[in-house]
Amino acid sequence: MASYDVIIIGSGPGGYVCAIRCAQLGLKTAVVEGRDTLGGTCLNVGCIPSKALLHASHQLHEAEHNFAKMGLTGAAPKVDWDQMLAYKDDVIGQNTKGIEFLFKKNKVDWLKGWGSIPAAGKVQVGEDVHDAKHIIIASGSEAASIPGAEVTIDEKTVATSTGALELPKIPKSMVVVGGGVIGLELGSVYARLGTEVTVIEFMDGITPGMDLEVARALQKTLKKQGLNFVMGAAVQNVETLKTKAKVTYKLRKDDSEVTVDAETVLVSTGRKPFVEGLGLEALGVEMTKRGQIAQNSFRTNIPGIYAIGDVIEGPMLAHKAEDEGVAVAEMIAGQHPHVNYNLIPGVIYTHPEVATVGQTEEQLKEEGRAYKVGKFSFMGNGRAKAVFAGDGFVKLLADAKTDRILGCHVIGPAAGDLIHEVCVAMEFGASAEDLARTCHAHPTFSEAMREAAMACGDGPIHA
């Protein structure tokens, strides 16, 4: 069989970006992928299709609630669910074919099938065994089930995010188990399409780990949009019947049990590394207690075998995997790359969007660090008001003494795009004043970022 400098297992954002970078650096490269299309979870059943449905359902929301205000009158559009799914599938196809084109352009071989590692330096795909000087595991993650609960997932009545992206019809009611990013995004999609959505979350607030002020603002806004929330509740059982499911949960405050019916249940309690079938146990690859591949600068304990993306520790984000893919490629090529894990932004693509980077107020308080807060509401932003997007605010955190930016948390229009000027500023050690003195075009949403930075100059100081 063929011999390669690098074989990457998995063609998701980590794997395909890594492969292209390896090829650019002159390494003979192949990628193992068992799906019929490249792109992994993200492009096929994750980030990309969910954004297509979020966009389509948001347009429906605009037509139903804001078009008349702008003088756009006429019959409200009807939802053709089959056509909406076809649009989503077309978006997937354009992206996956784009990766296939890039592989051909950069002379990256696609080894079609599911891979395993029978020995160091060997990758088996079907009956074929290939040689590789370096093997990179980028096999991604899969949906986790509900901890401690009895549940059978059929991807129709009880679905993960994969099934929720292609339900046979729009359900009248849906219970979303888990108030994290995936549950809130897909819950938003179906709420806009007319589904009665109830989110059941174990913790006392949604999006655990996010800046509390932003998380509360997001929950309040989503509640206005029609999503119902049950907080502090542990799901005990999901029973699938002929036409519906019964969800039983226990309230943590008093141990009382409640049972609710739903046409569809979306299980969105997080994701776990997908390493099944790779042969890691027989190979002796060290794992963490949480089922991740243990690594040091992407190197596992087996020489020549590396791991990146969702299979290792850190946030399960496509862009984190991409950065790691570039880094490990450059490391193998003899360079000295670096991934700044303190500056990986996170985005929730609801409406309004939420974007964060750096530390939260809660983290700074726990650290005992003196900091300043600069805030600015999008209600004071002319562009936002003109497009019915005045909900939300920018919250900038800076060191009380040096004024160096420590974090930024945005809930508002285009938050996922706005956050990156702060990412760049923080990468170069900029101060809030540096950002405040940078000219921003008017009228743009980005002016809210500058205003928050200006507010840092005269804002309150917290110790």
C-alpha cells in the first residue's frame, strides 16, 4: 500500500485544515474519512446546516414581525419544510464539495473508509494498510446521552442534533434537554417555525461558564421569543410512545418529579470524543478520565501519533480544532507554532447572537484581580435600531491598573463577527484606550465595541 509523511484520521475542520497545511509544507498527505462527503460533523450535521436553518427561520421571523413596520406588506410566507431542508442540504453540498476541490488542488489523497491504527506507523482502511511517518487523530466527537437517565435515541421522536436537522416534519412541541449552545440554537429554529419549545437544564442558568450577566440577558430575550425554561431539573427518563415522548424530570430544589409530553425530544447535553474503532486501547494510547486522548503539545504517549480537536481537552469548537491542525502540521514540518488557548472566541448563533472571548467577571473576581467594566447598549447604536436589533450590549473588561483588555462579552447583532477586533487587540496586548482611540465607521454595529472601550475609561473599578 501507499506510504505517506502524514495520515490524518478524520476530515472535519481540524483534519481537513491540517491536511491542507501539511500539503502546503511539502508533506505527502492523506486523510481517512468514512462518510460519503468530507467536512466531518461540522459541515455535514453540525455548524453549517444549523446556521442555514437559523438563517431561514430568522427570515420567517422578520417577515412575520418586522416587514410590515418597514412598509413591506402582503401575505405572510408559508413554511415549505421540505424545501427548507433542501436548501440546507444544498448549503452542505457546496461546502463539502469545496473541501474536495481543495484536496485535489493541494494533492491530498482521500482514503475512503473508516480507519484504525493497528500499530505505530500503520493506518488500516478496510483491507488496506498504509504506512505513515506521522499519524494525526482528528476523529471529532459524537452527541452524549443524558447522564443517569434511561433514553433510547431514534433520531425522530428522540433526537440528537443530527436528527433535529432533518426531522420528517415540524413538531408541534419539543423538549430540549440541555441549555447549552446546541439546544438553544436548534430550539430557536423550531420556536420560530411555530413549535412550542421547552428547555430543561440541570444547572440554575443556561450556557454554564458564560459571563452571568450575558447569560441572564440571553435567557430573558429567548423567553420573550417564546422559549420556555425549566431550570435546576435533572431528567430521569425519556419514554418513547407511538406519537410522542414522555420526559420525566426531578427538580433539584425539592426532589419533586414532573412528567411532560412532547412530540419530539432533542437531547443536547454535550458531546464526547469519538474514538471508537481506532484501536487506541490495544495500541496503549493514554486516555484521560473524561475519555479524551492525553497529549502534550498534540503528541500522544506513542511516538509518531498525535491528536487534535474534539478528541483532546479544551472547548469542542471547530476553530479551535483548525488552529490545532495548523499547529501540528507546522510542528511536524519543523516549525515552532503556538495556539493561544486564552483567546479562542465562543459564539451562540441565536438572535441576538452572543460572542465571548477572554475572562468573565466571575473568573476575575475569583482570581482577586482588580478590573474595570465598560458597557454599551445596542439601543444606543443607530444602525442596530434601524434594523430592529437594539436588544443586547457590549461588555468589555480591562485591568484596573494597566488598562489591558482581559475579556469581552457581546450579546447583540453580528456579535460573532464583532468579537474578533477584540481577539486581535488582546493578541497584541492592547488596552481599552487603544480600542477606544481606533476610528470605527459610522453607522456600524462595531461602534458599540468602541463605545464600550470608551466607557472603560470612566467605568467602575471592581476589586
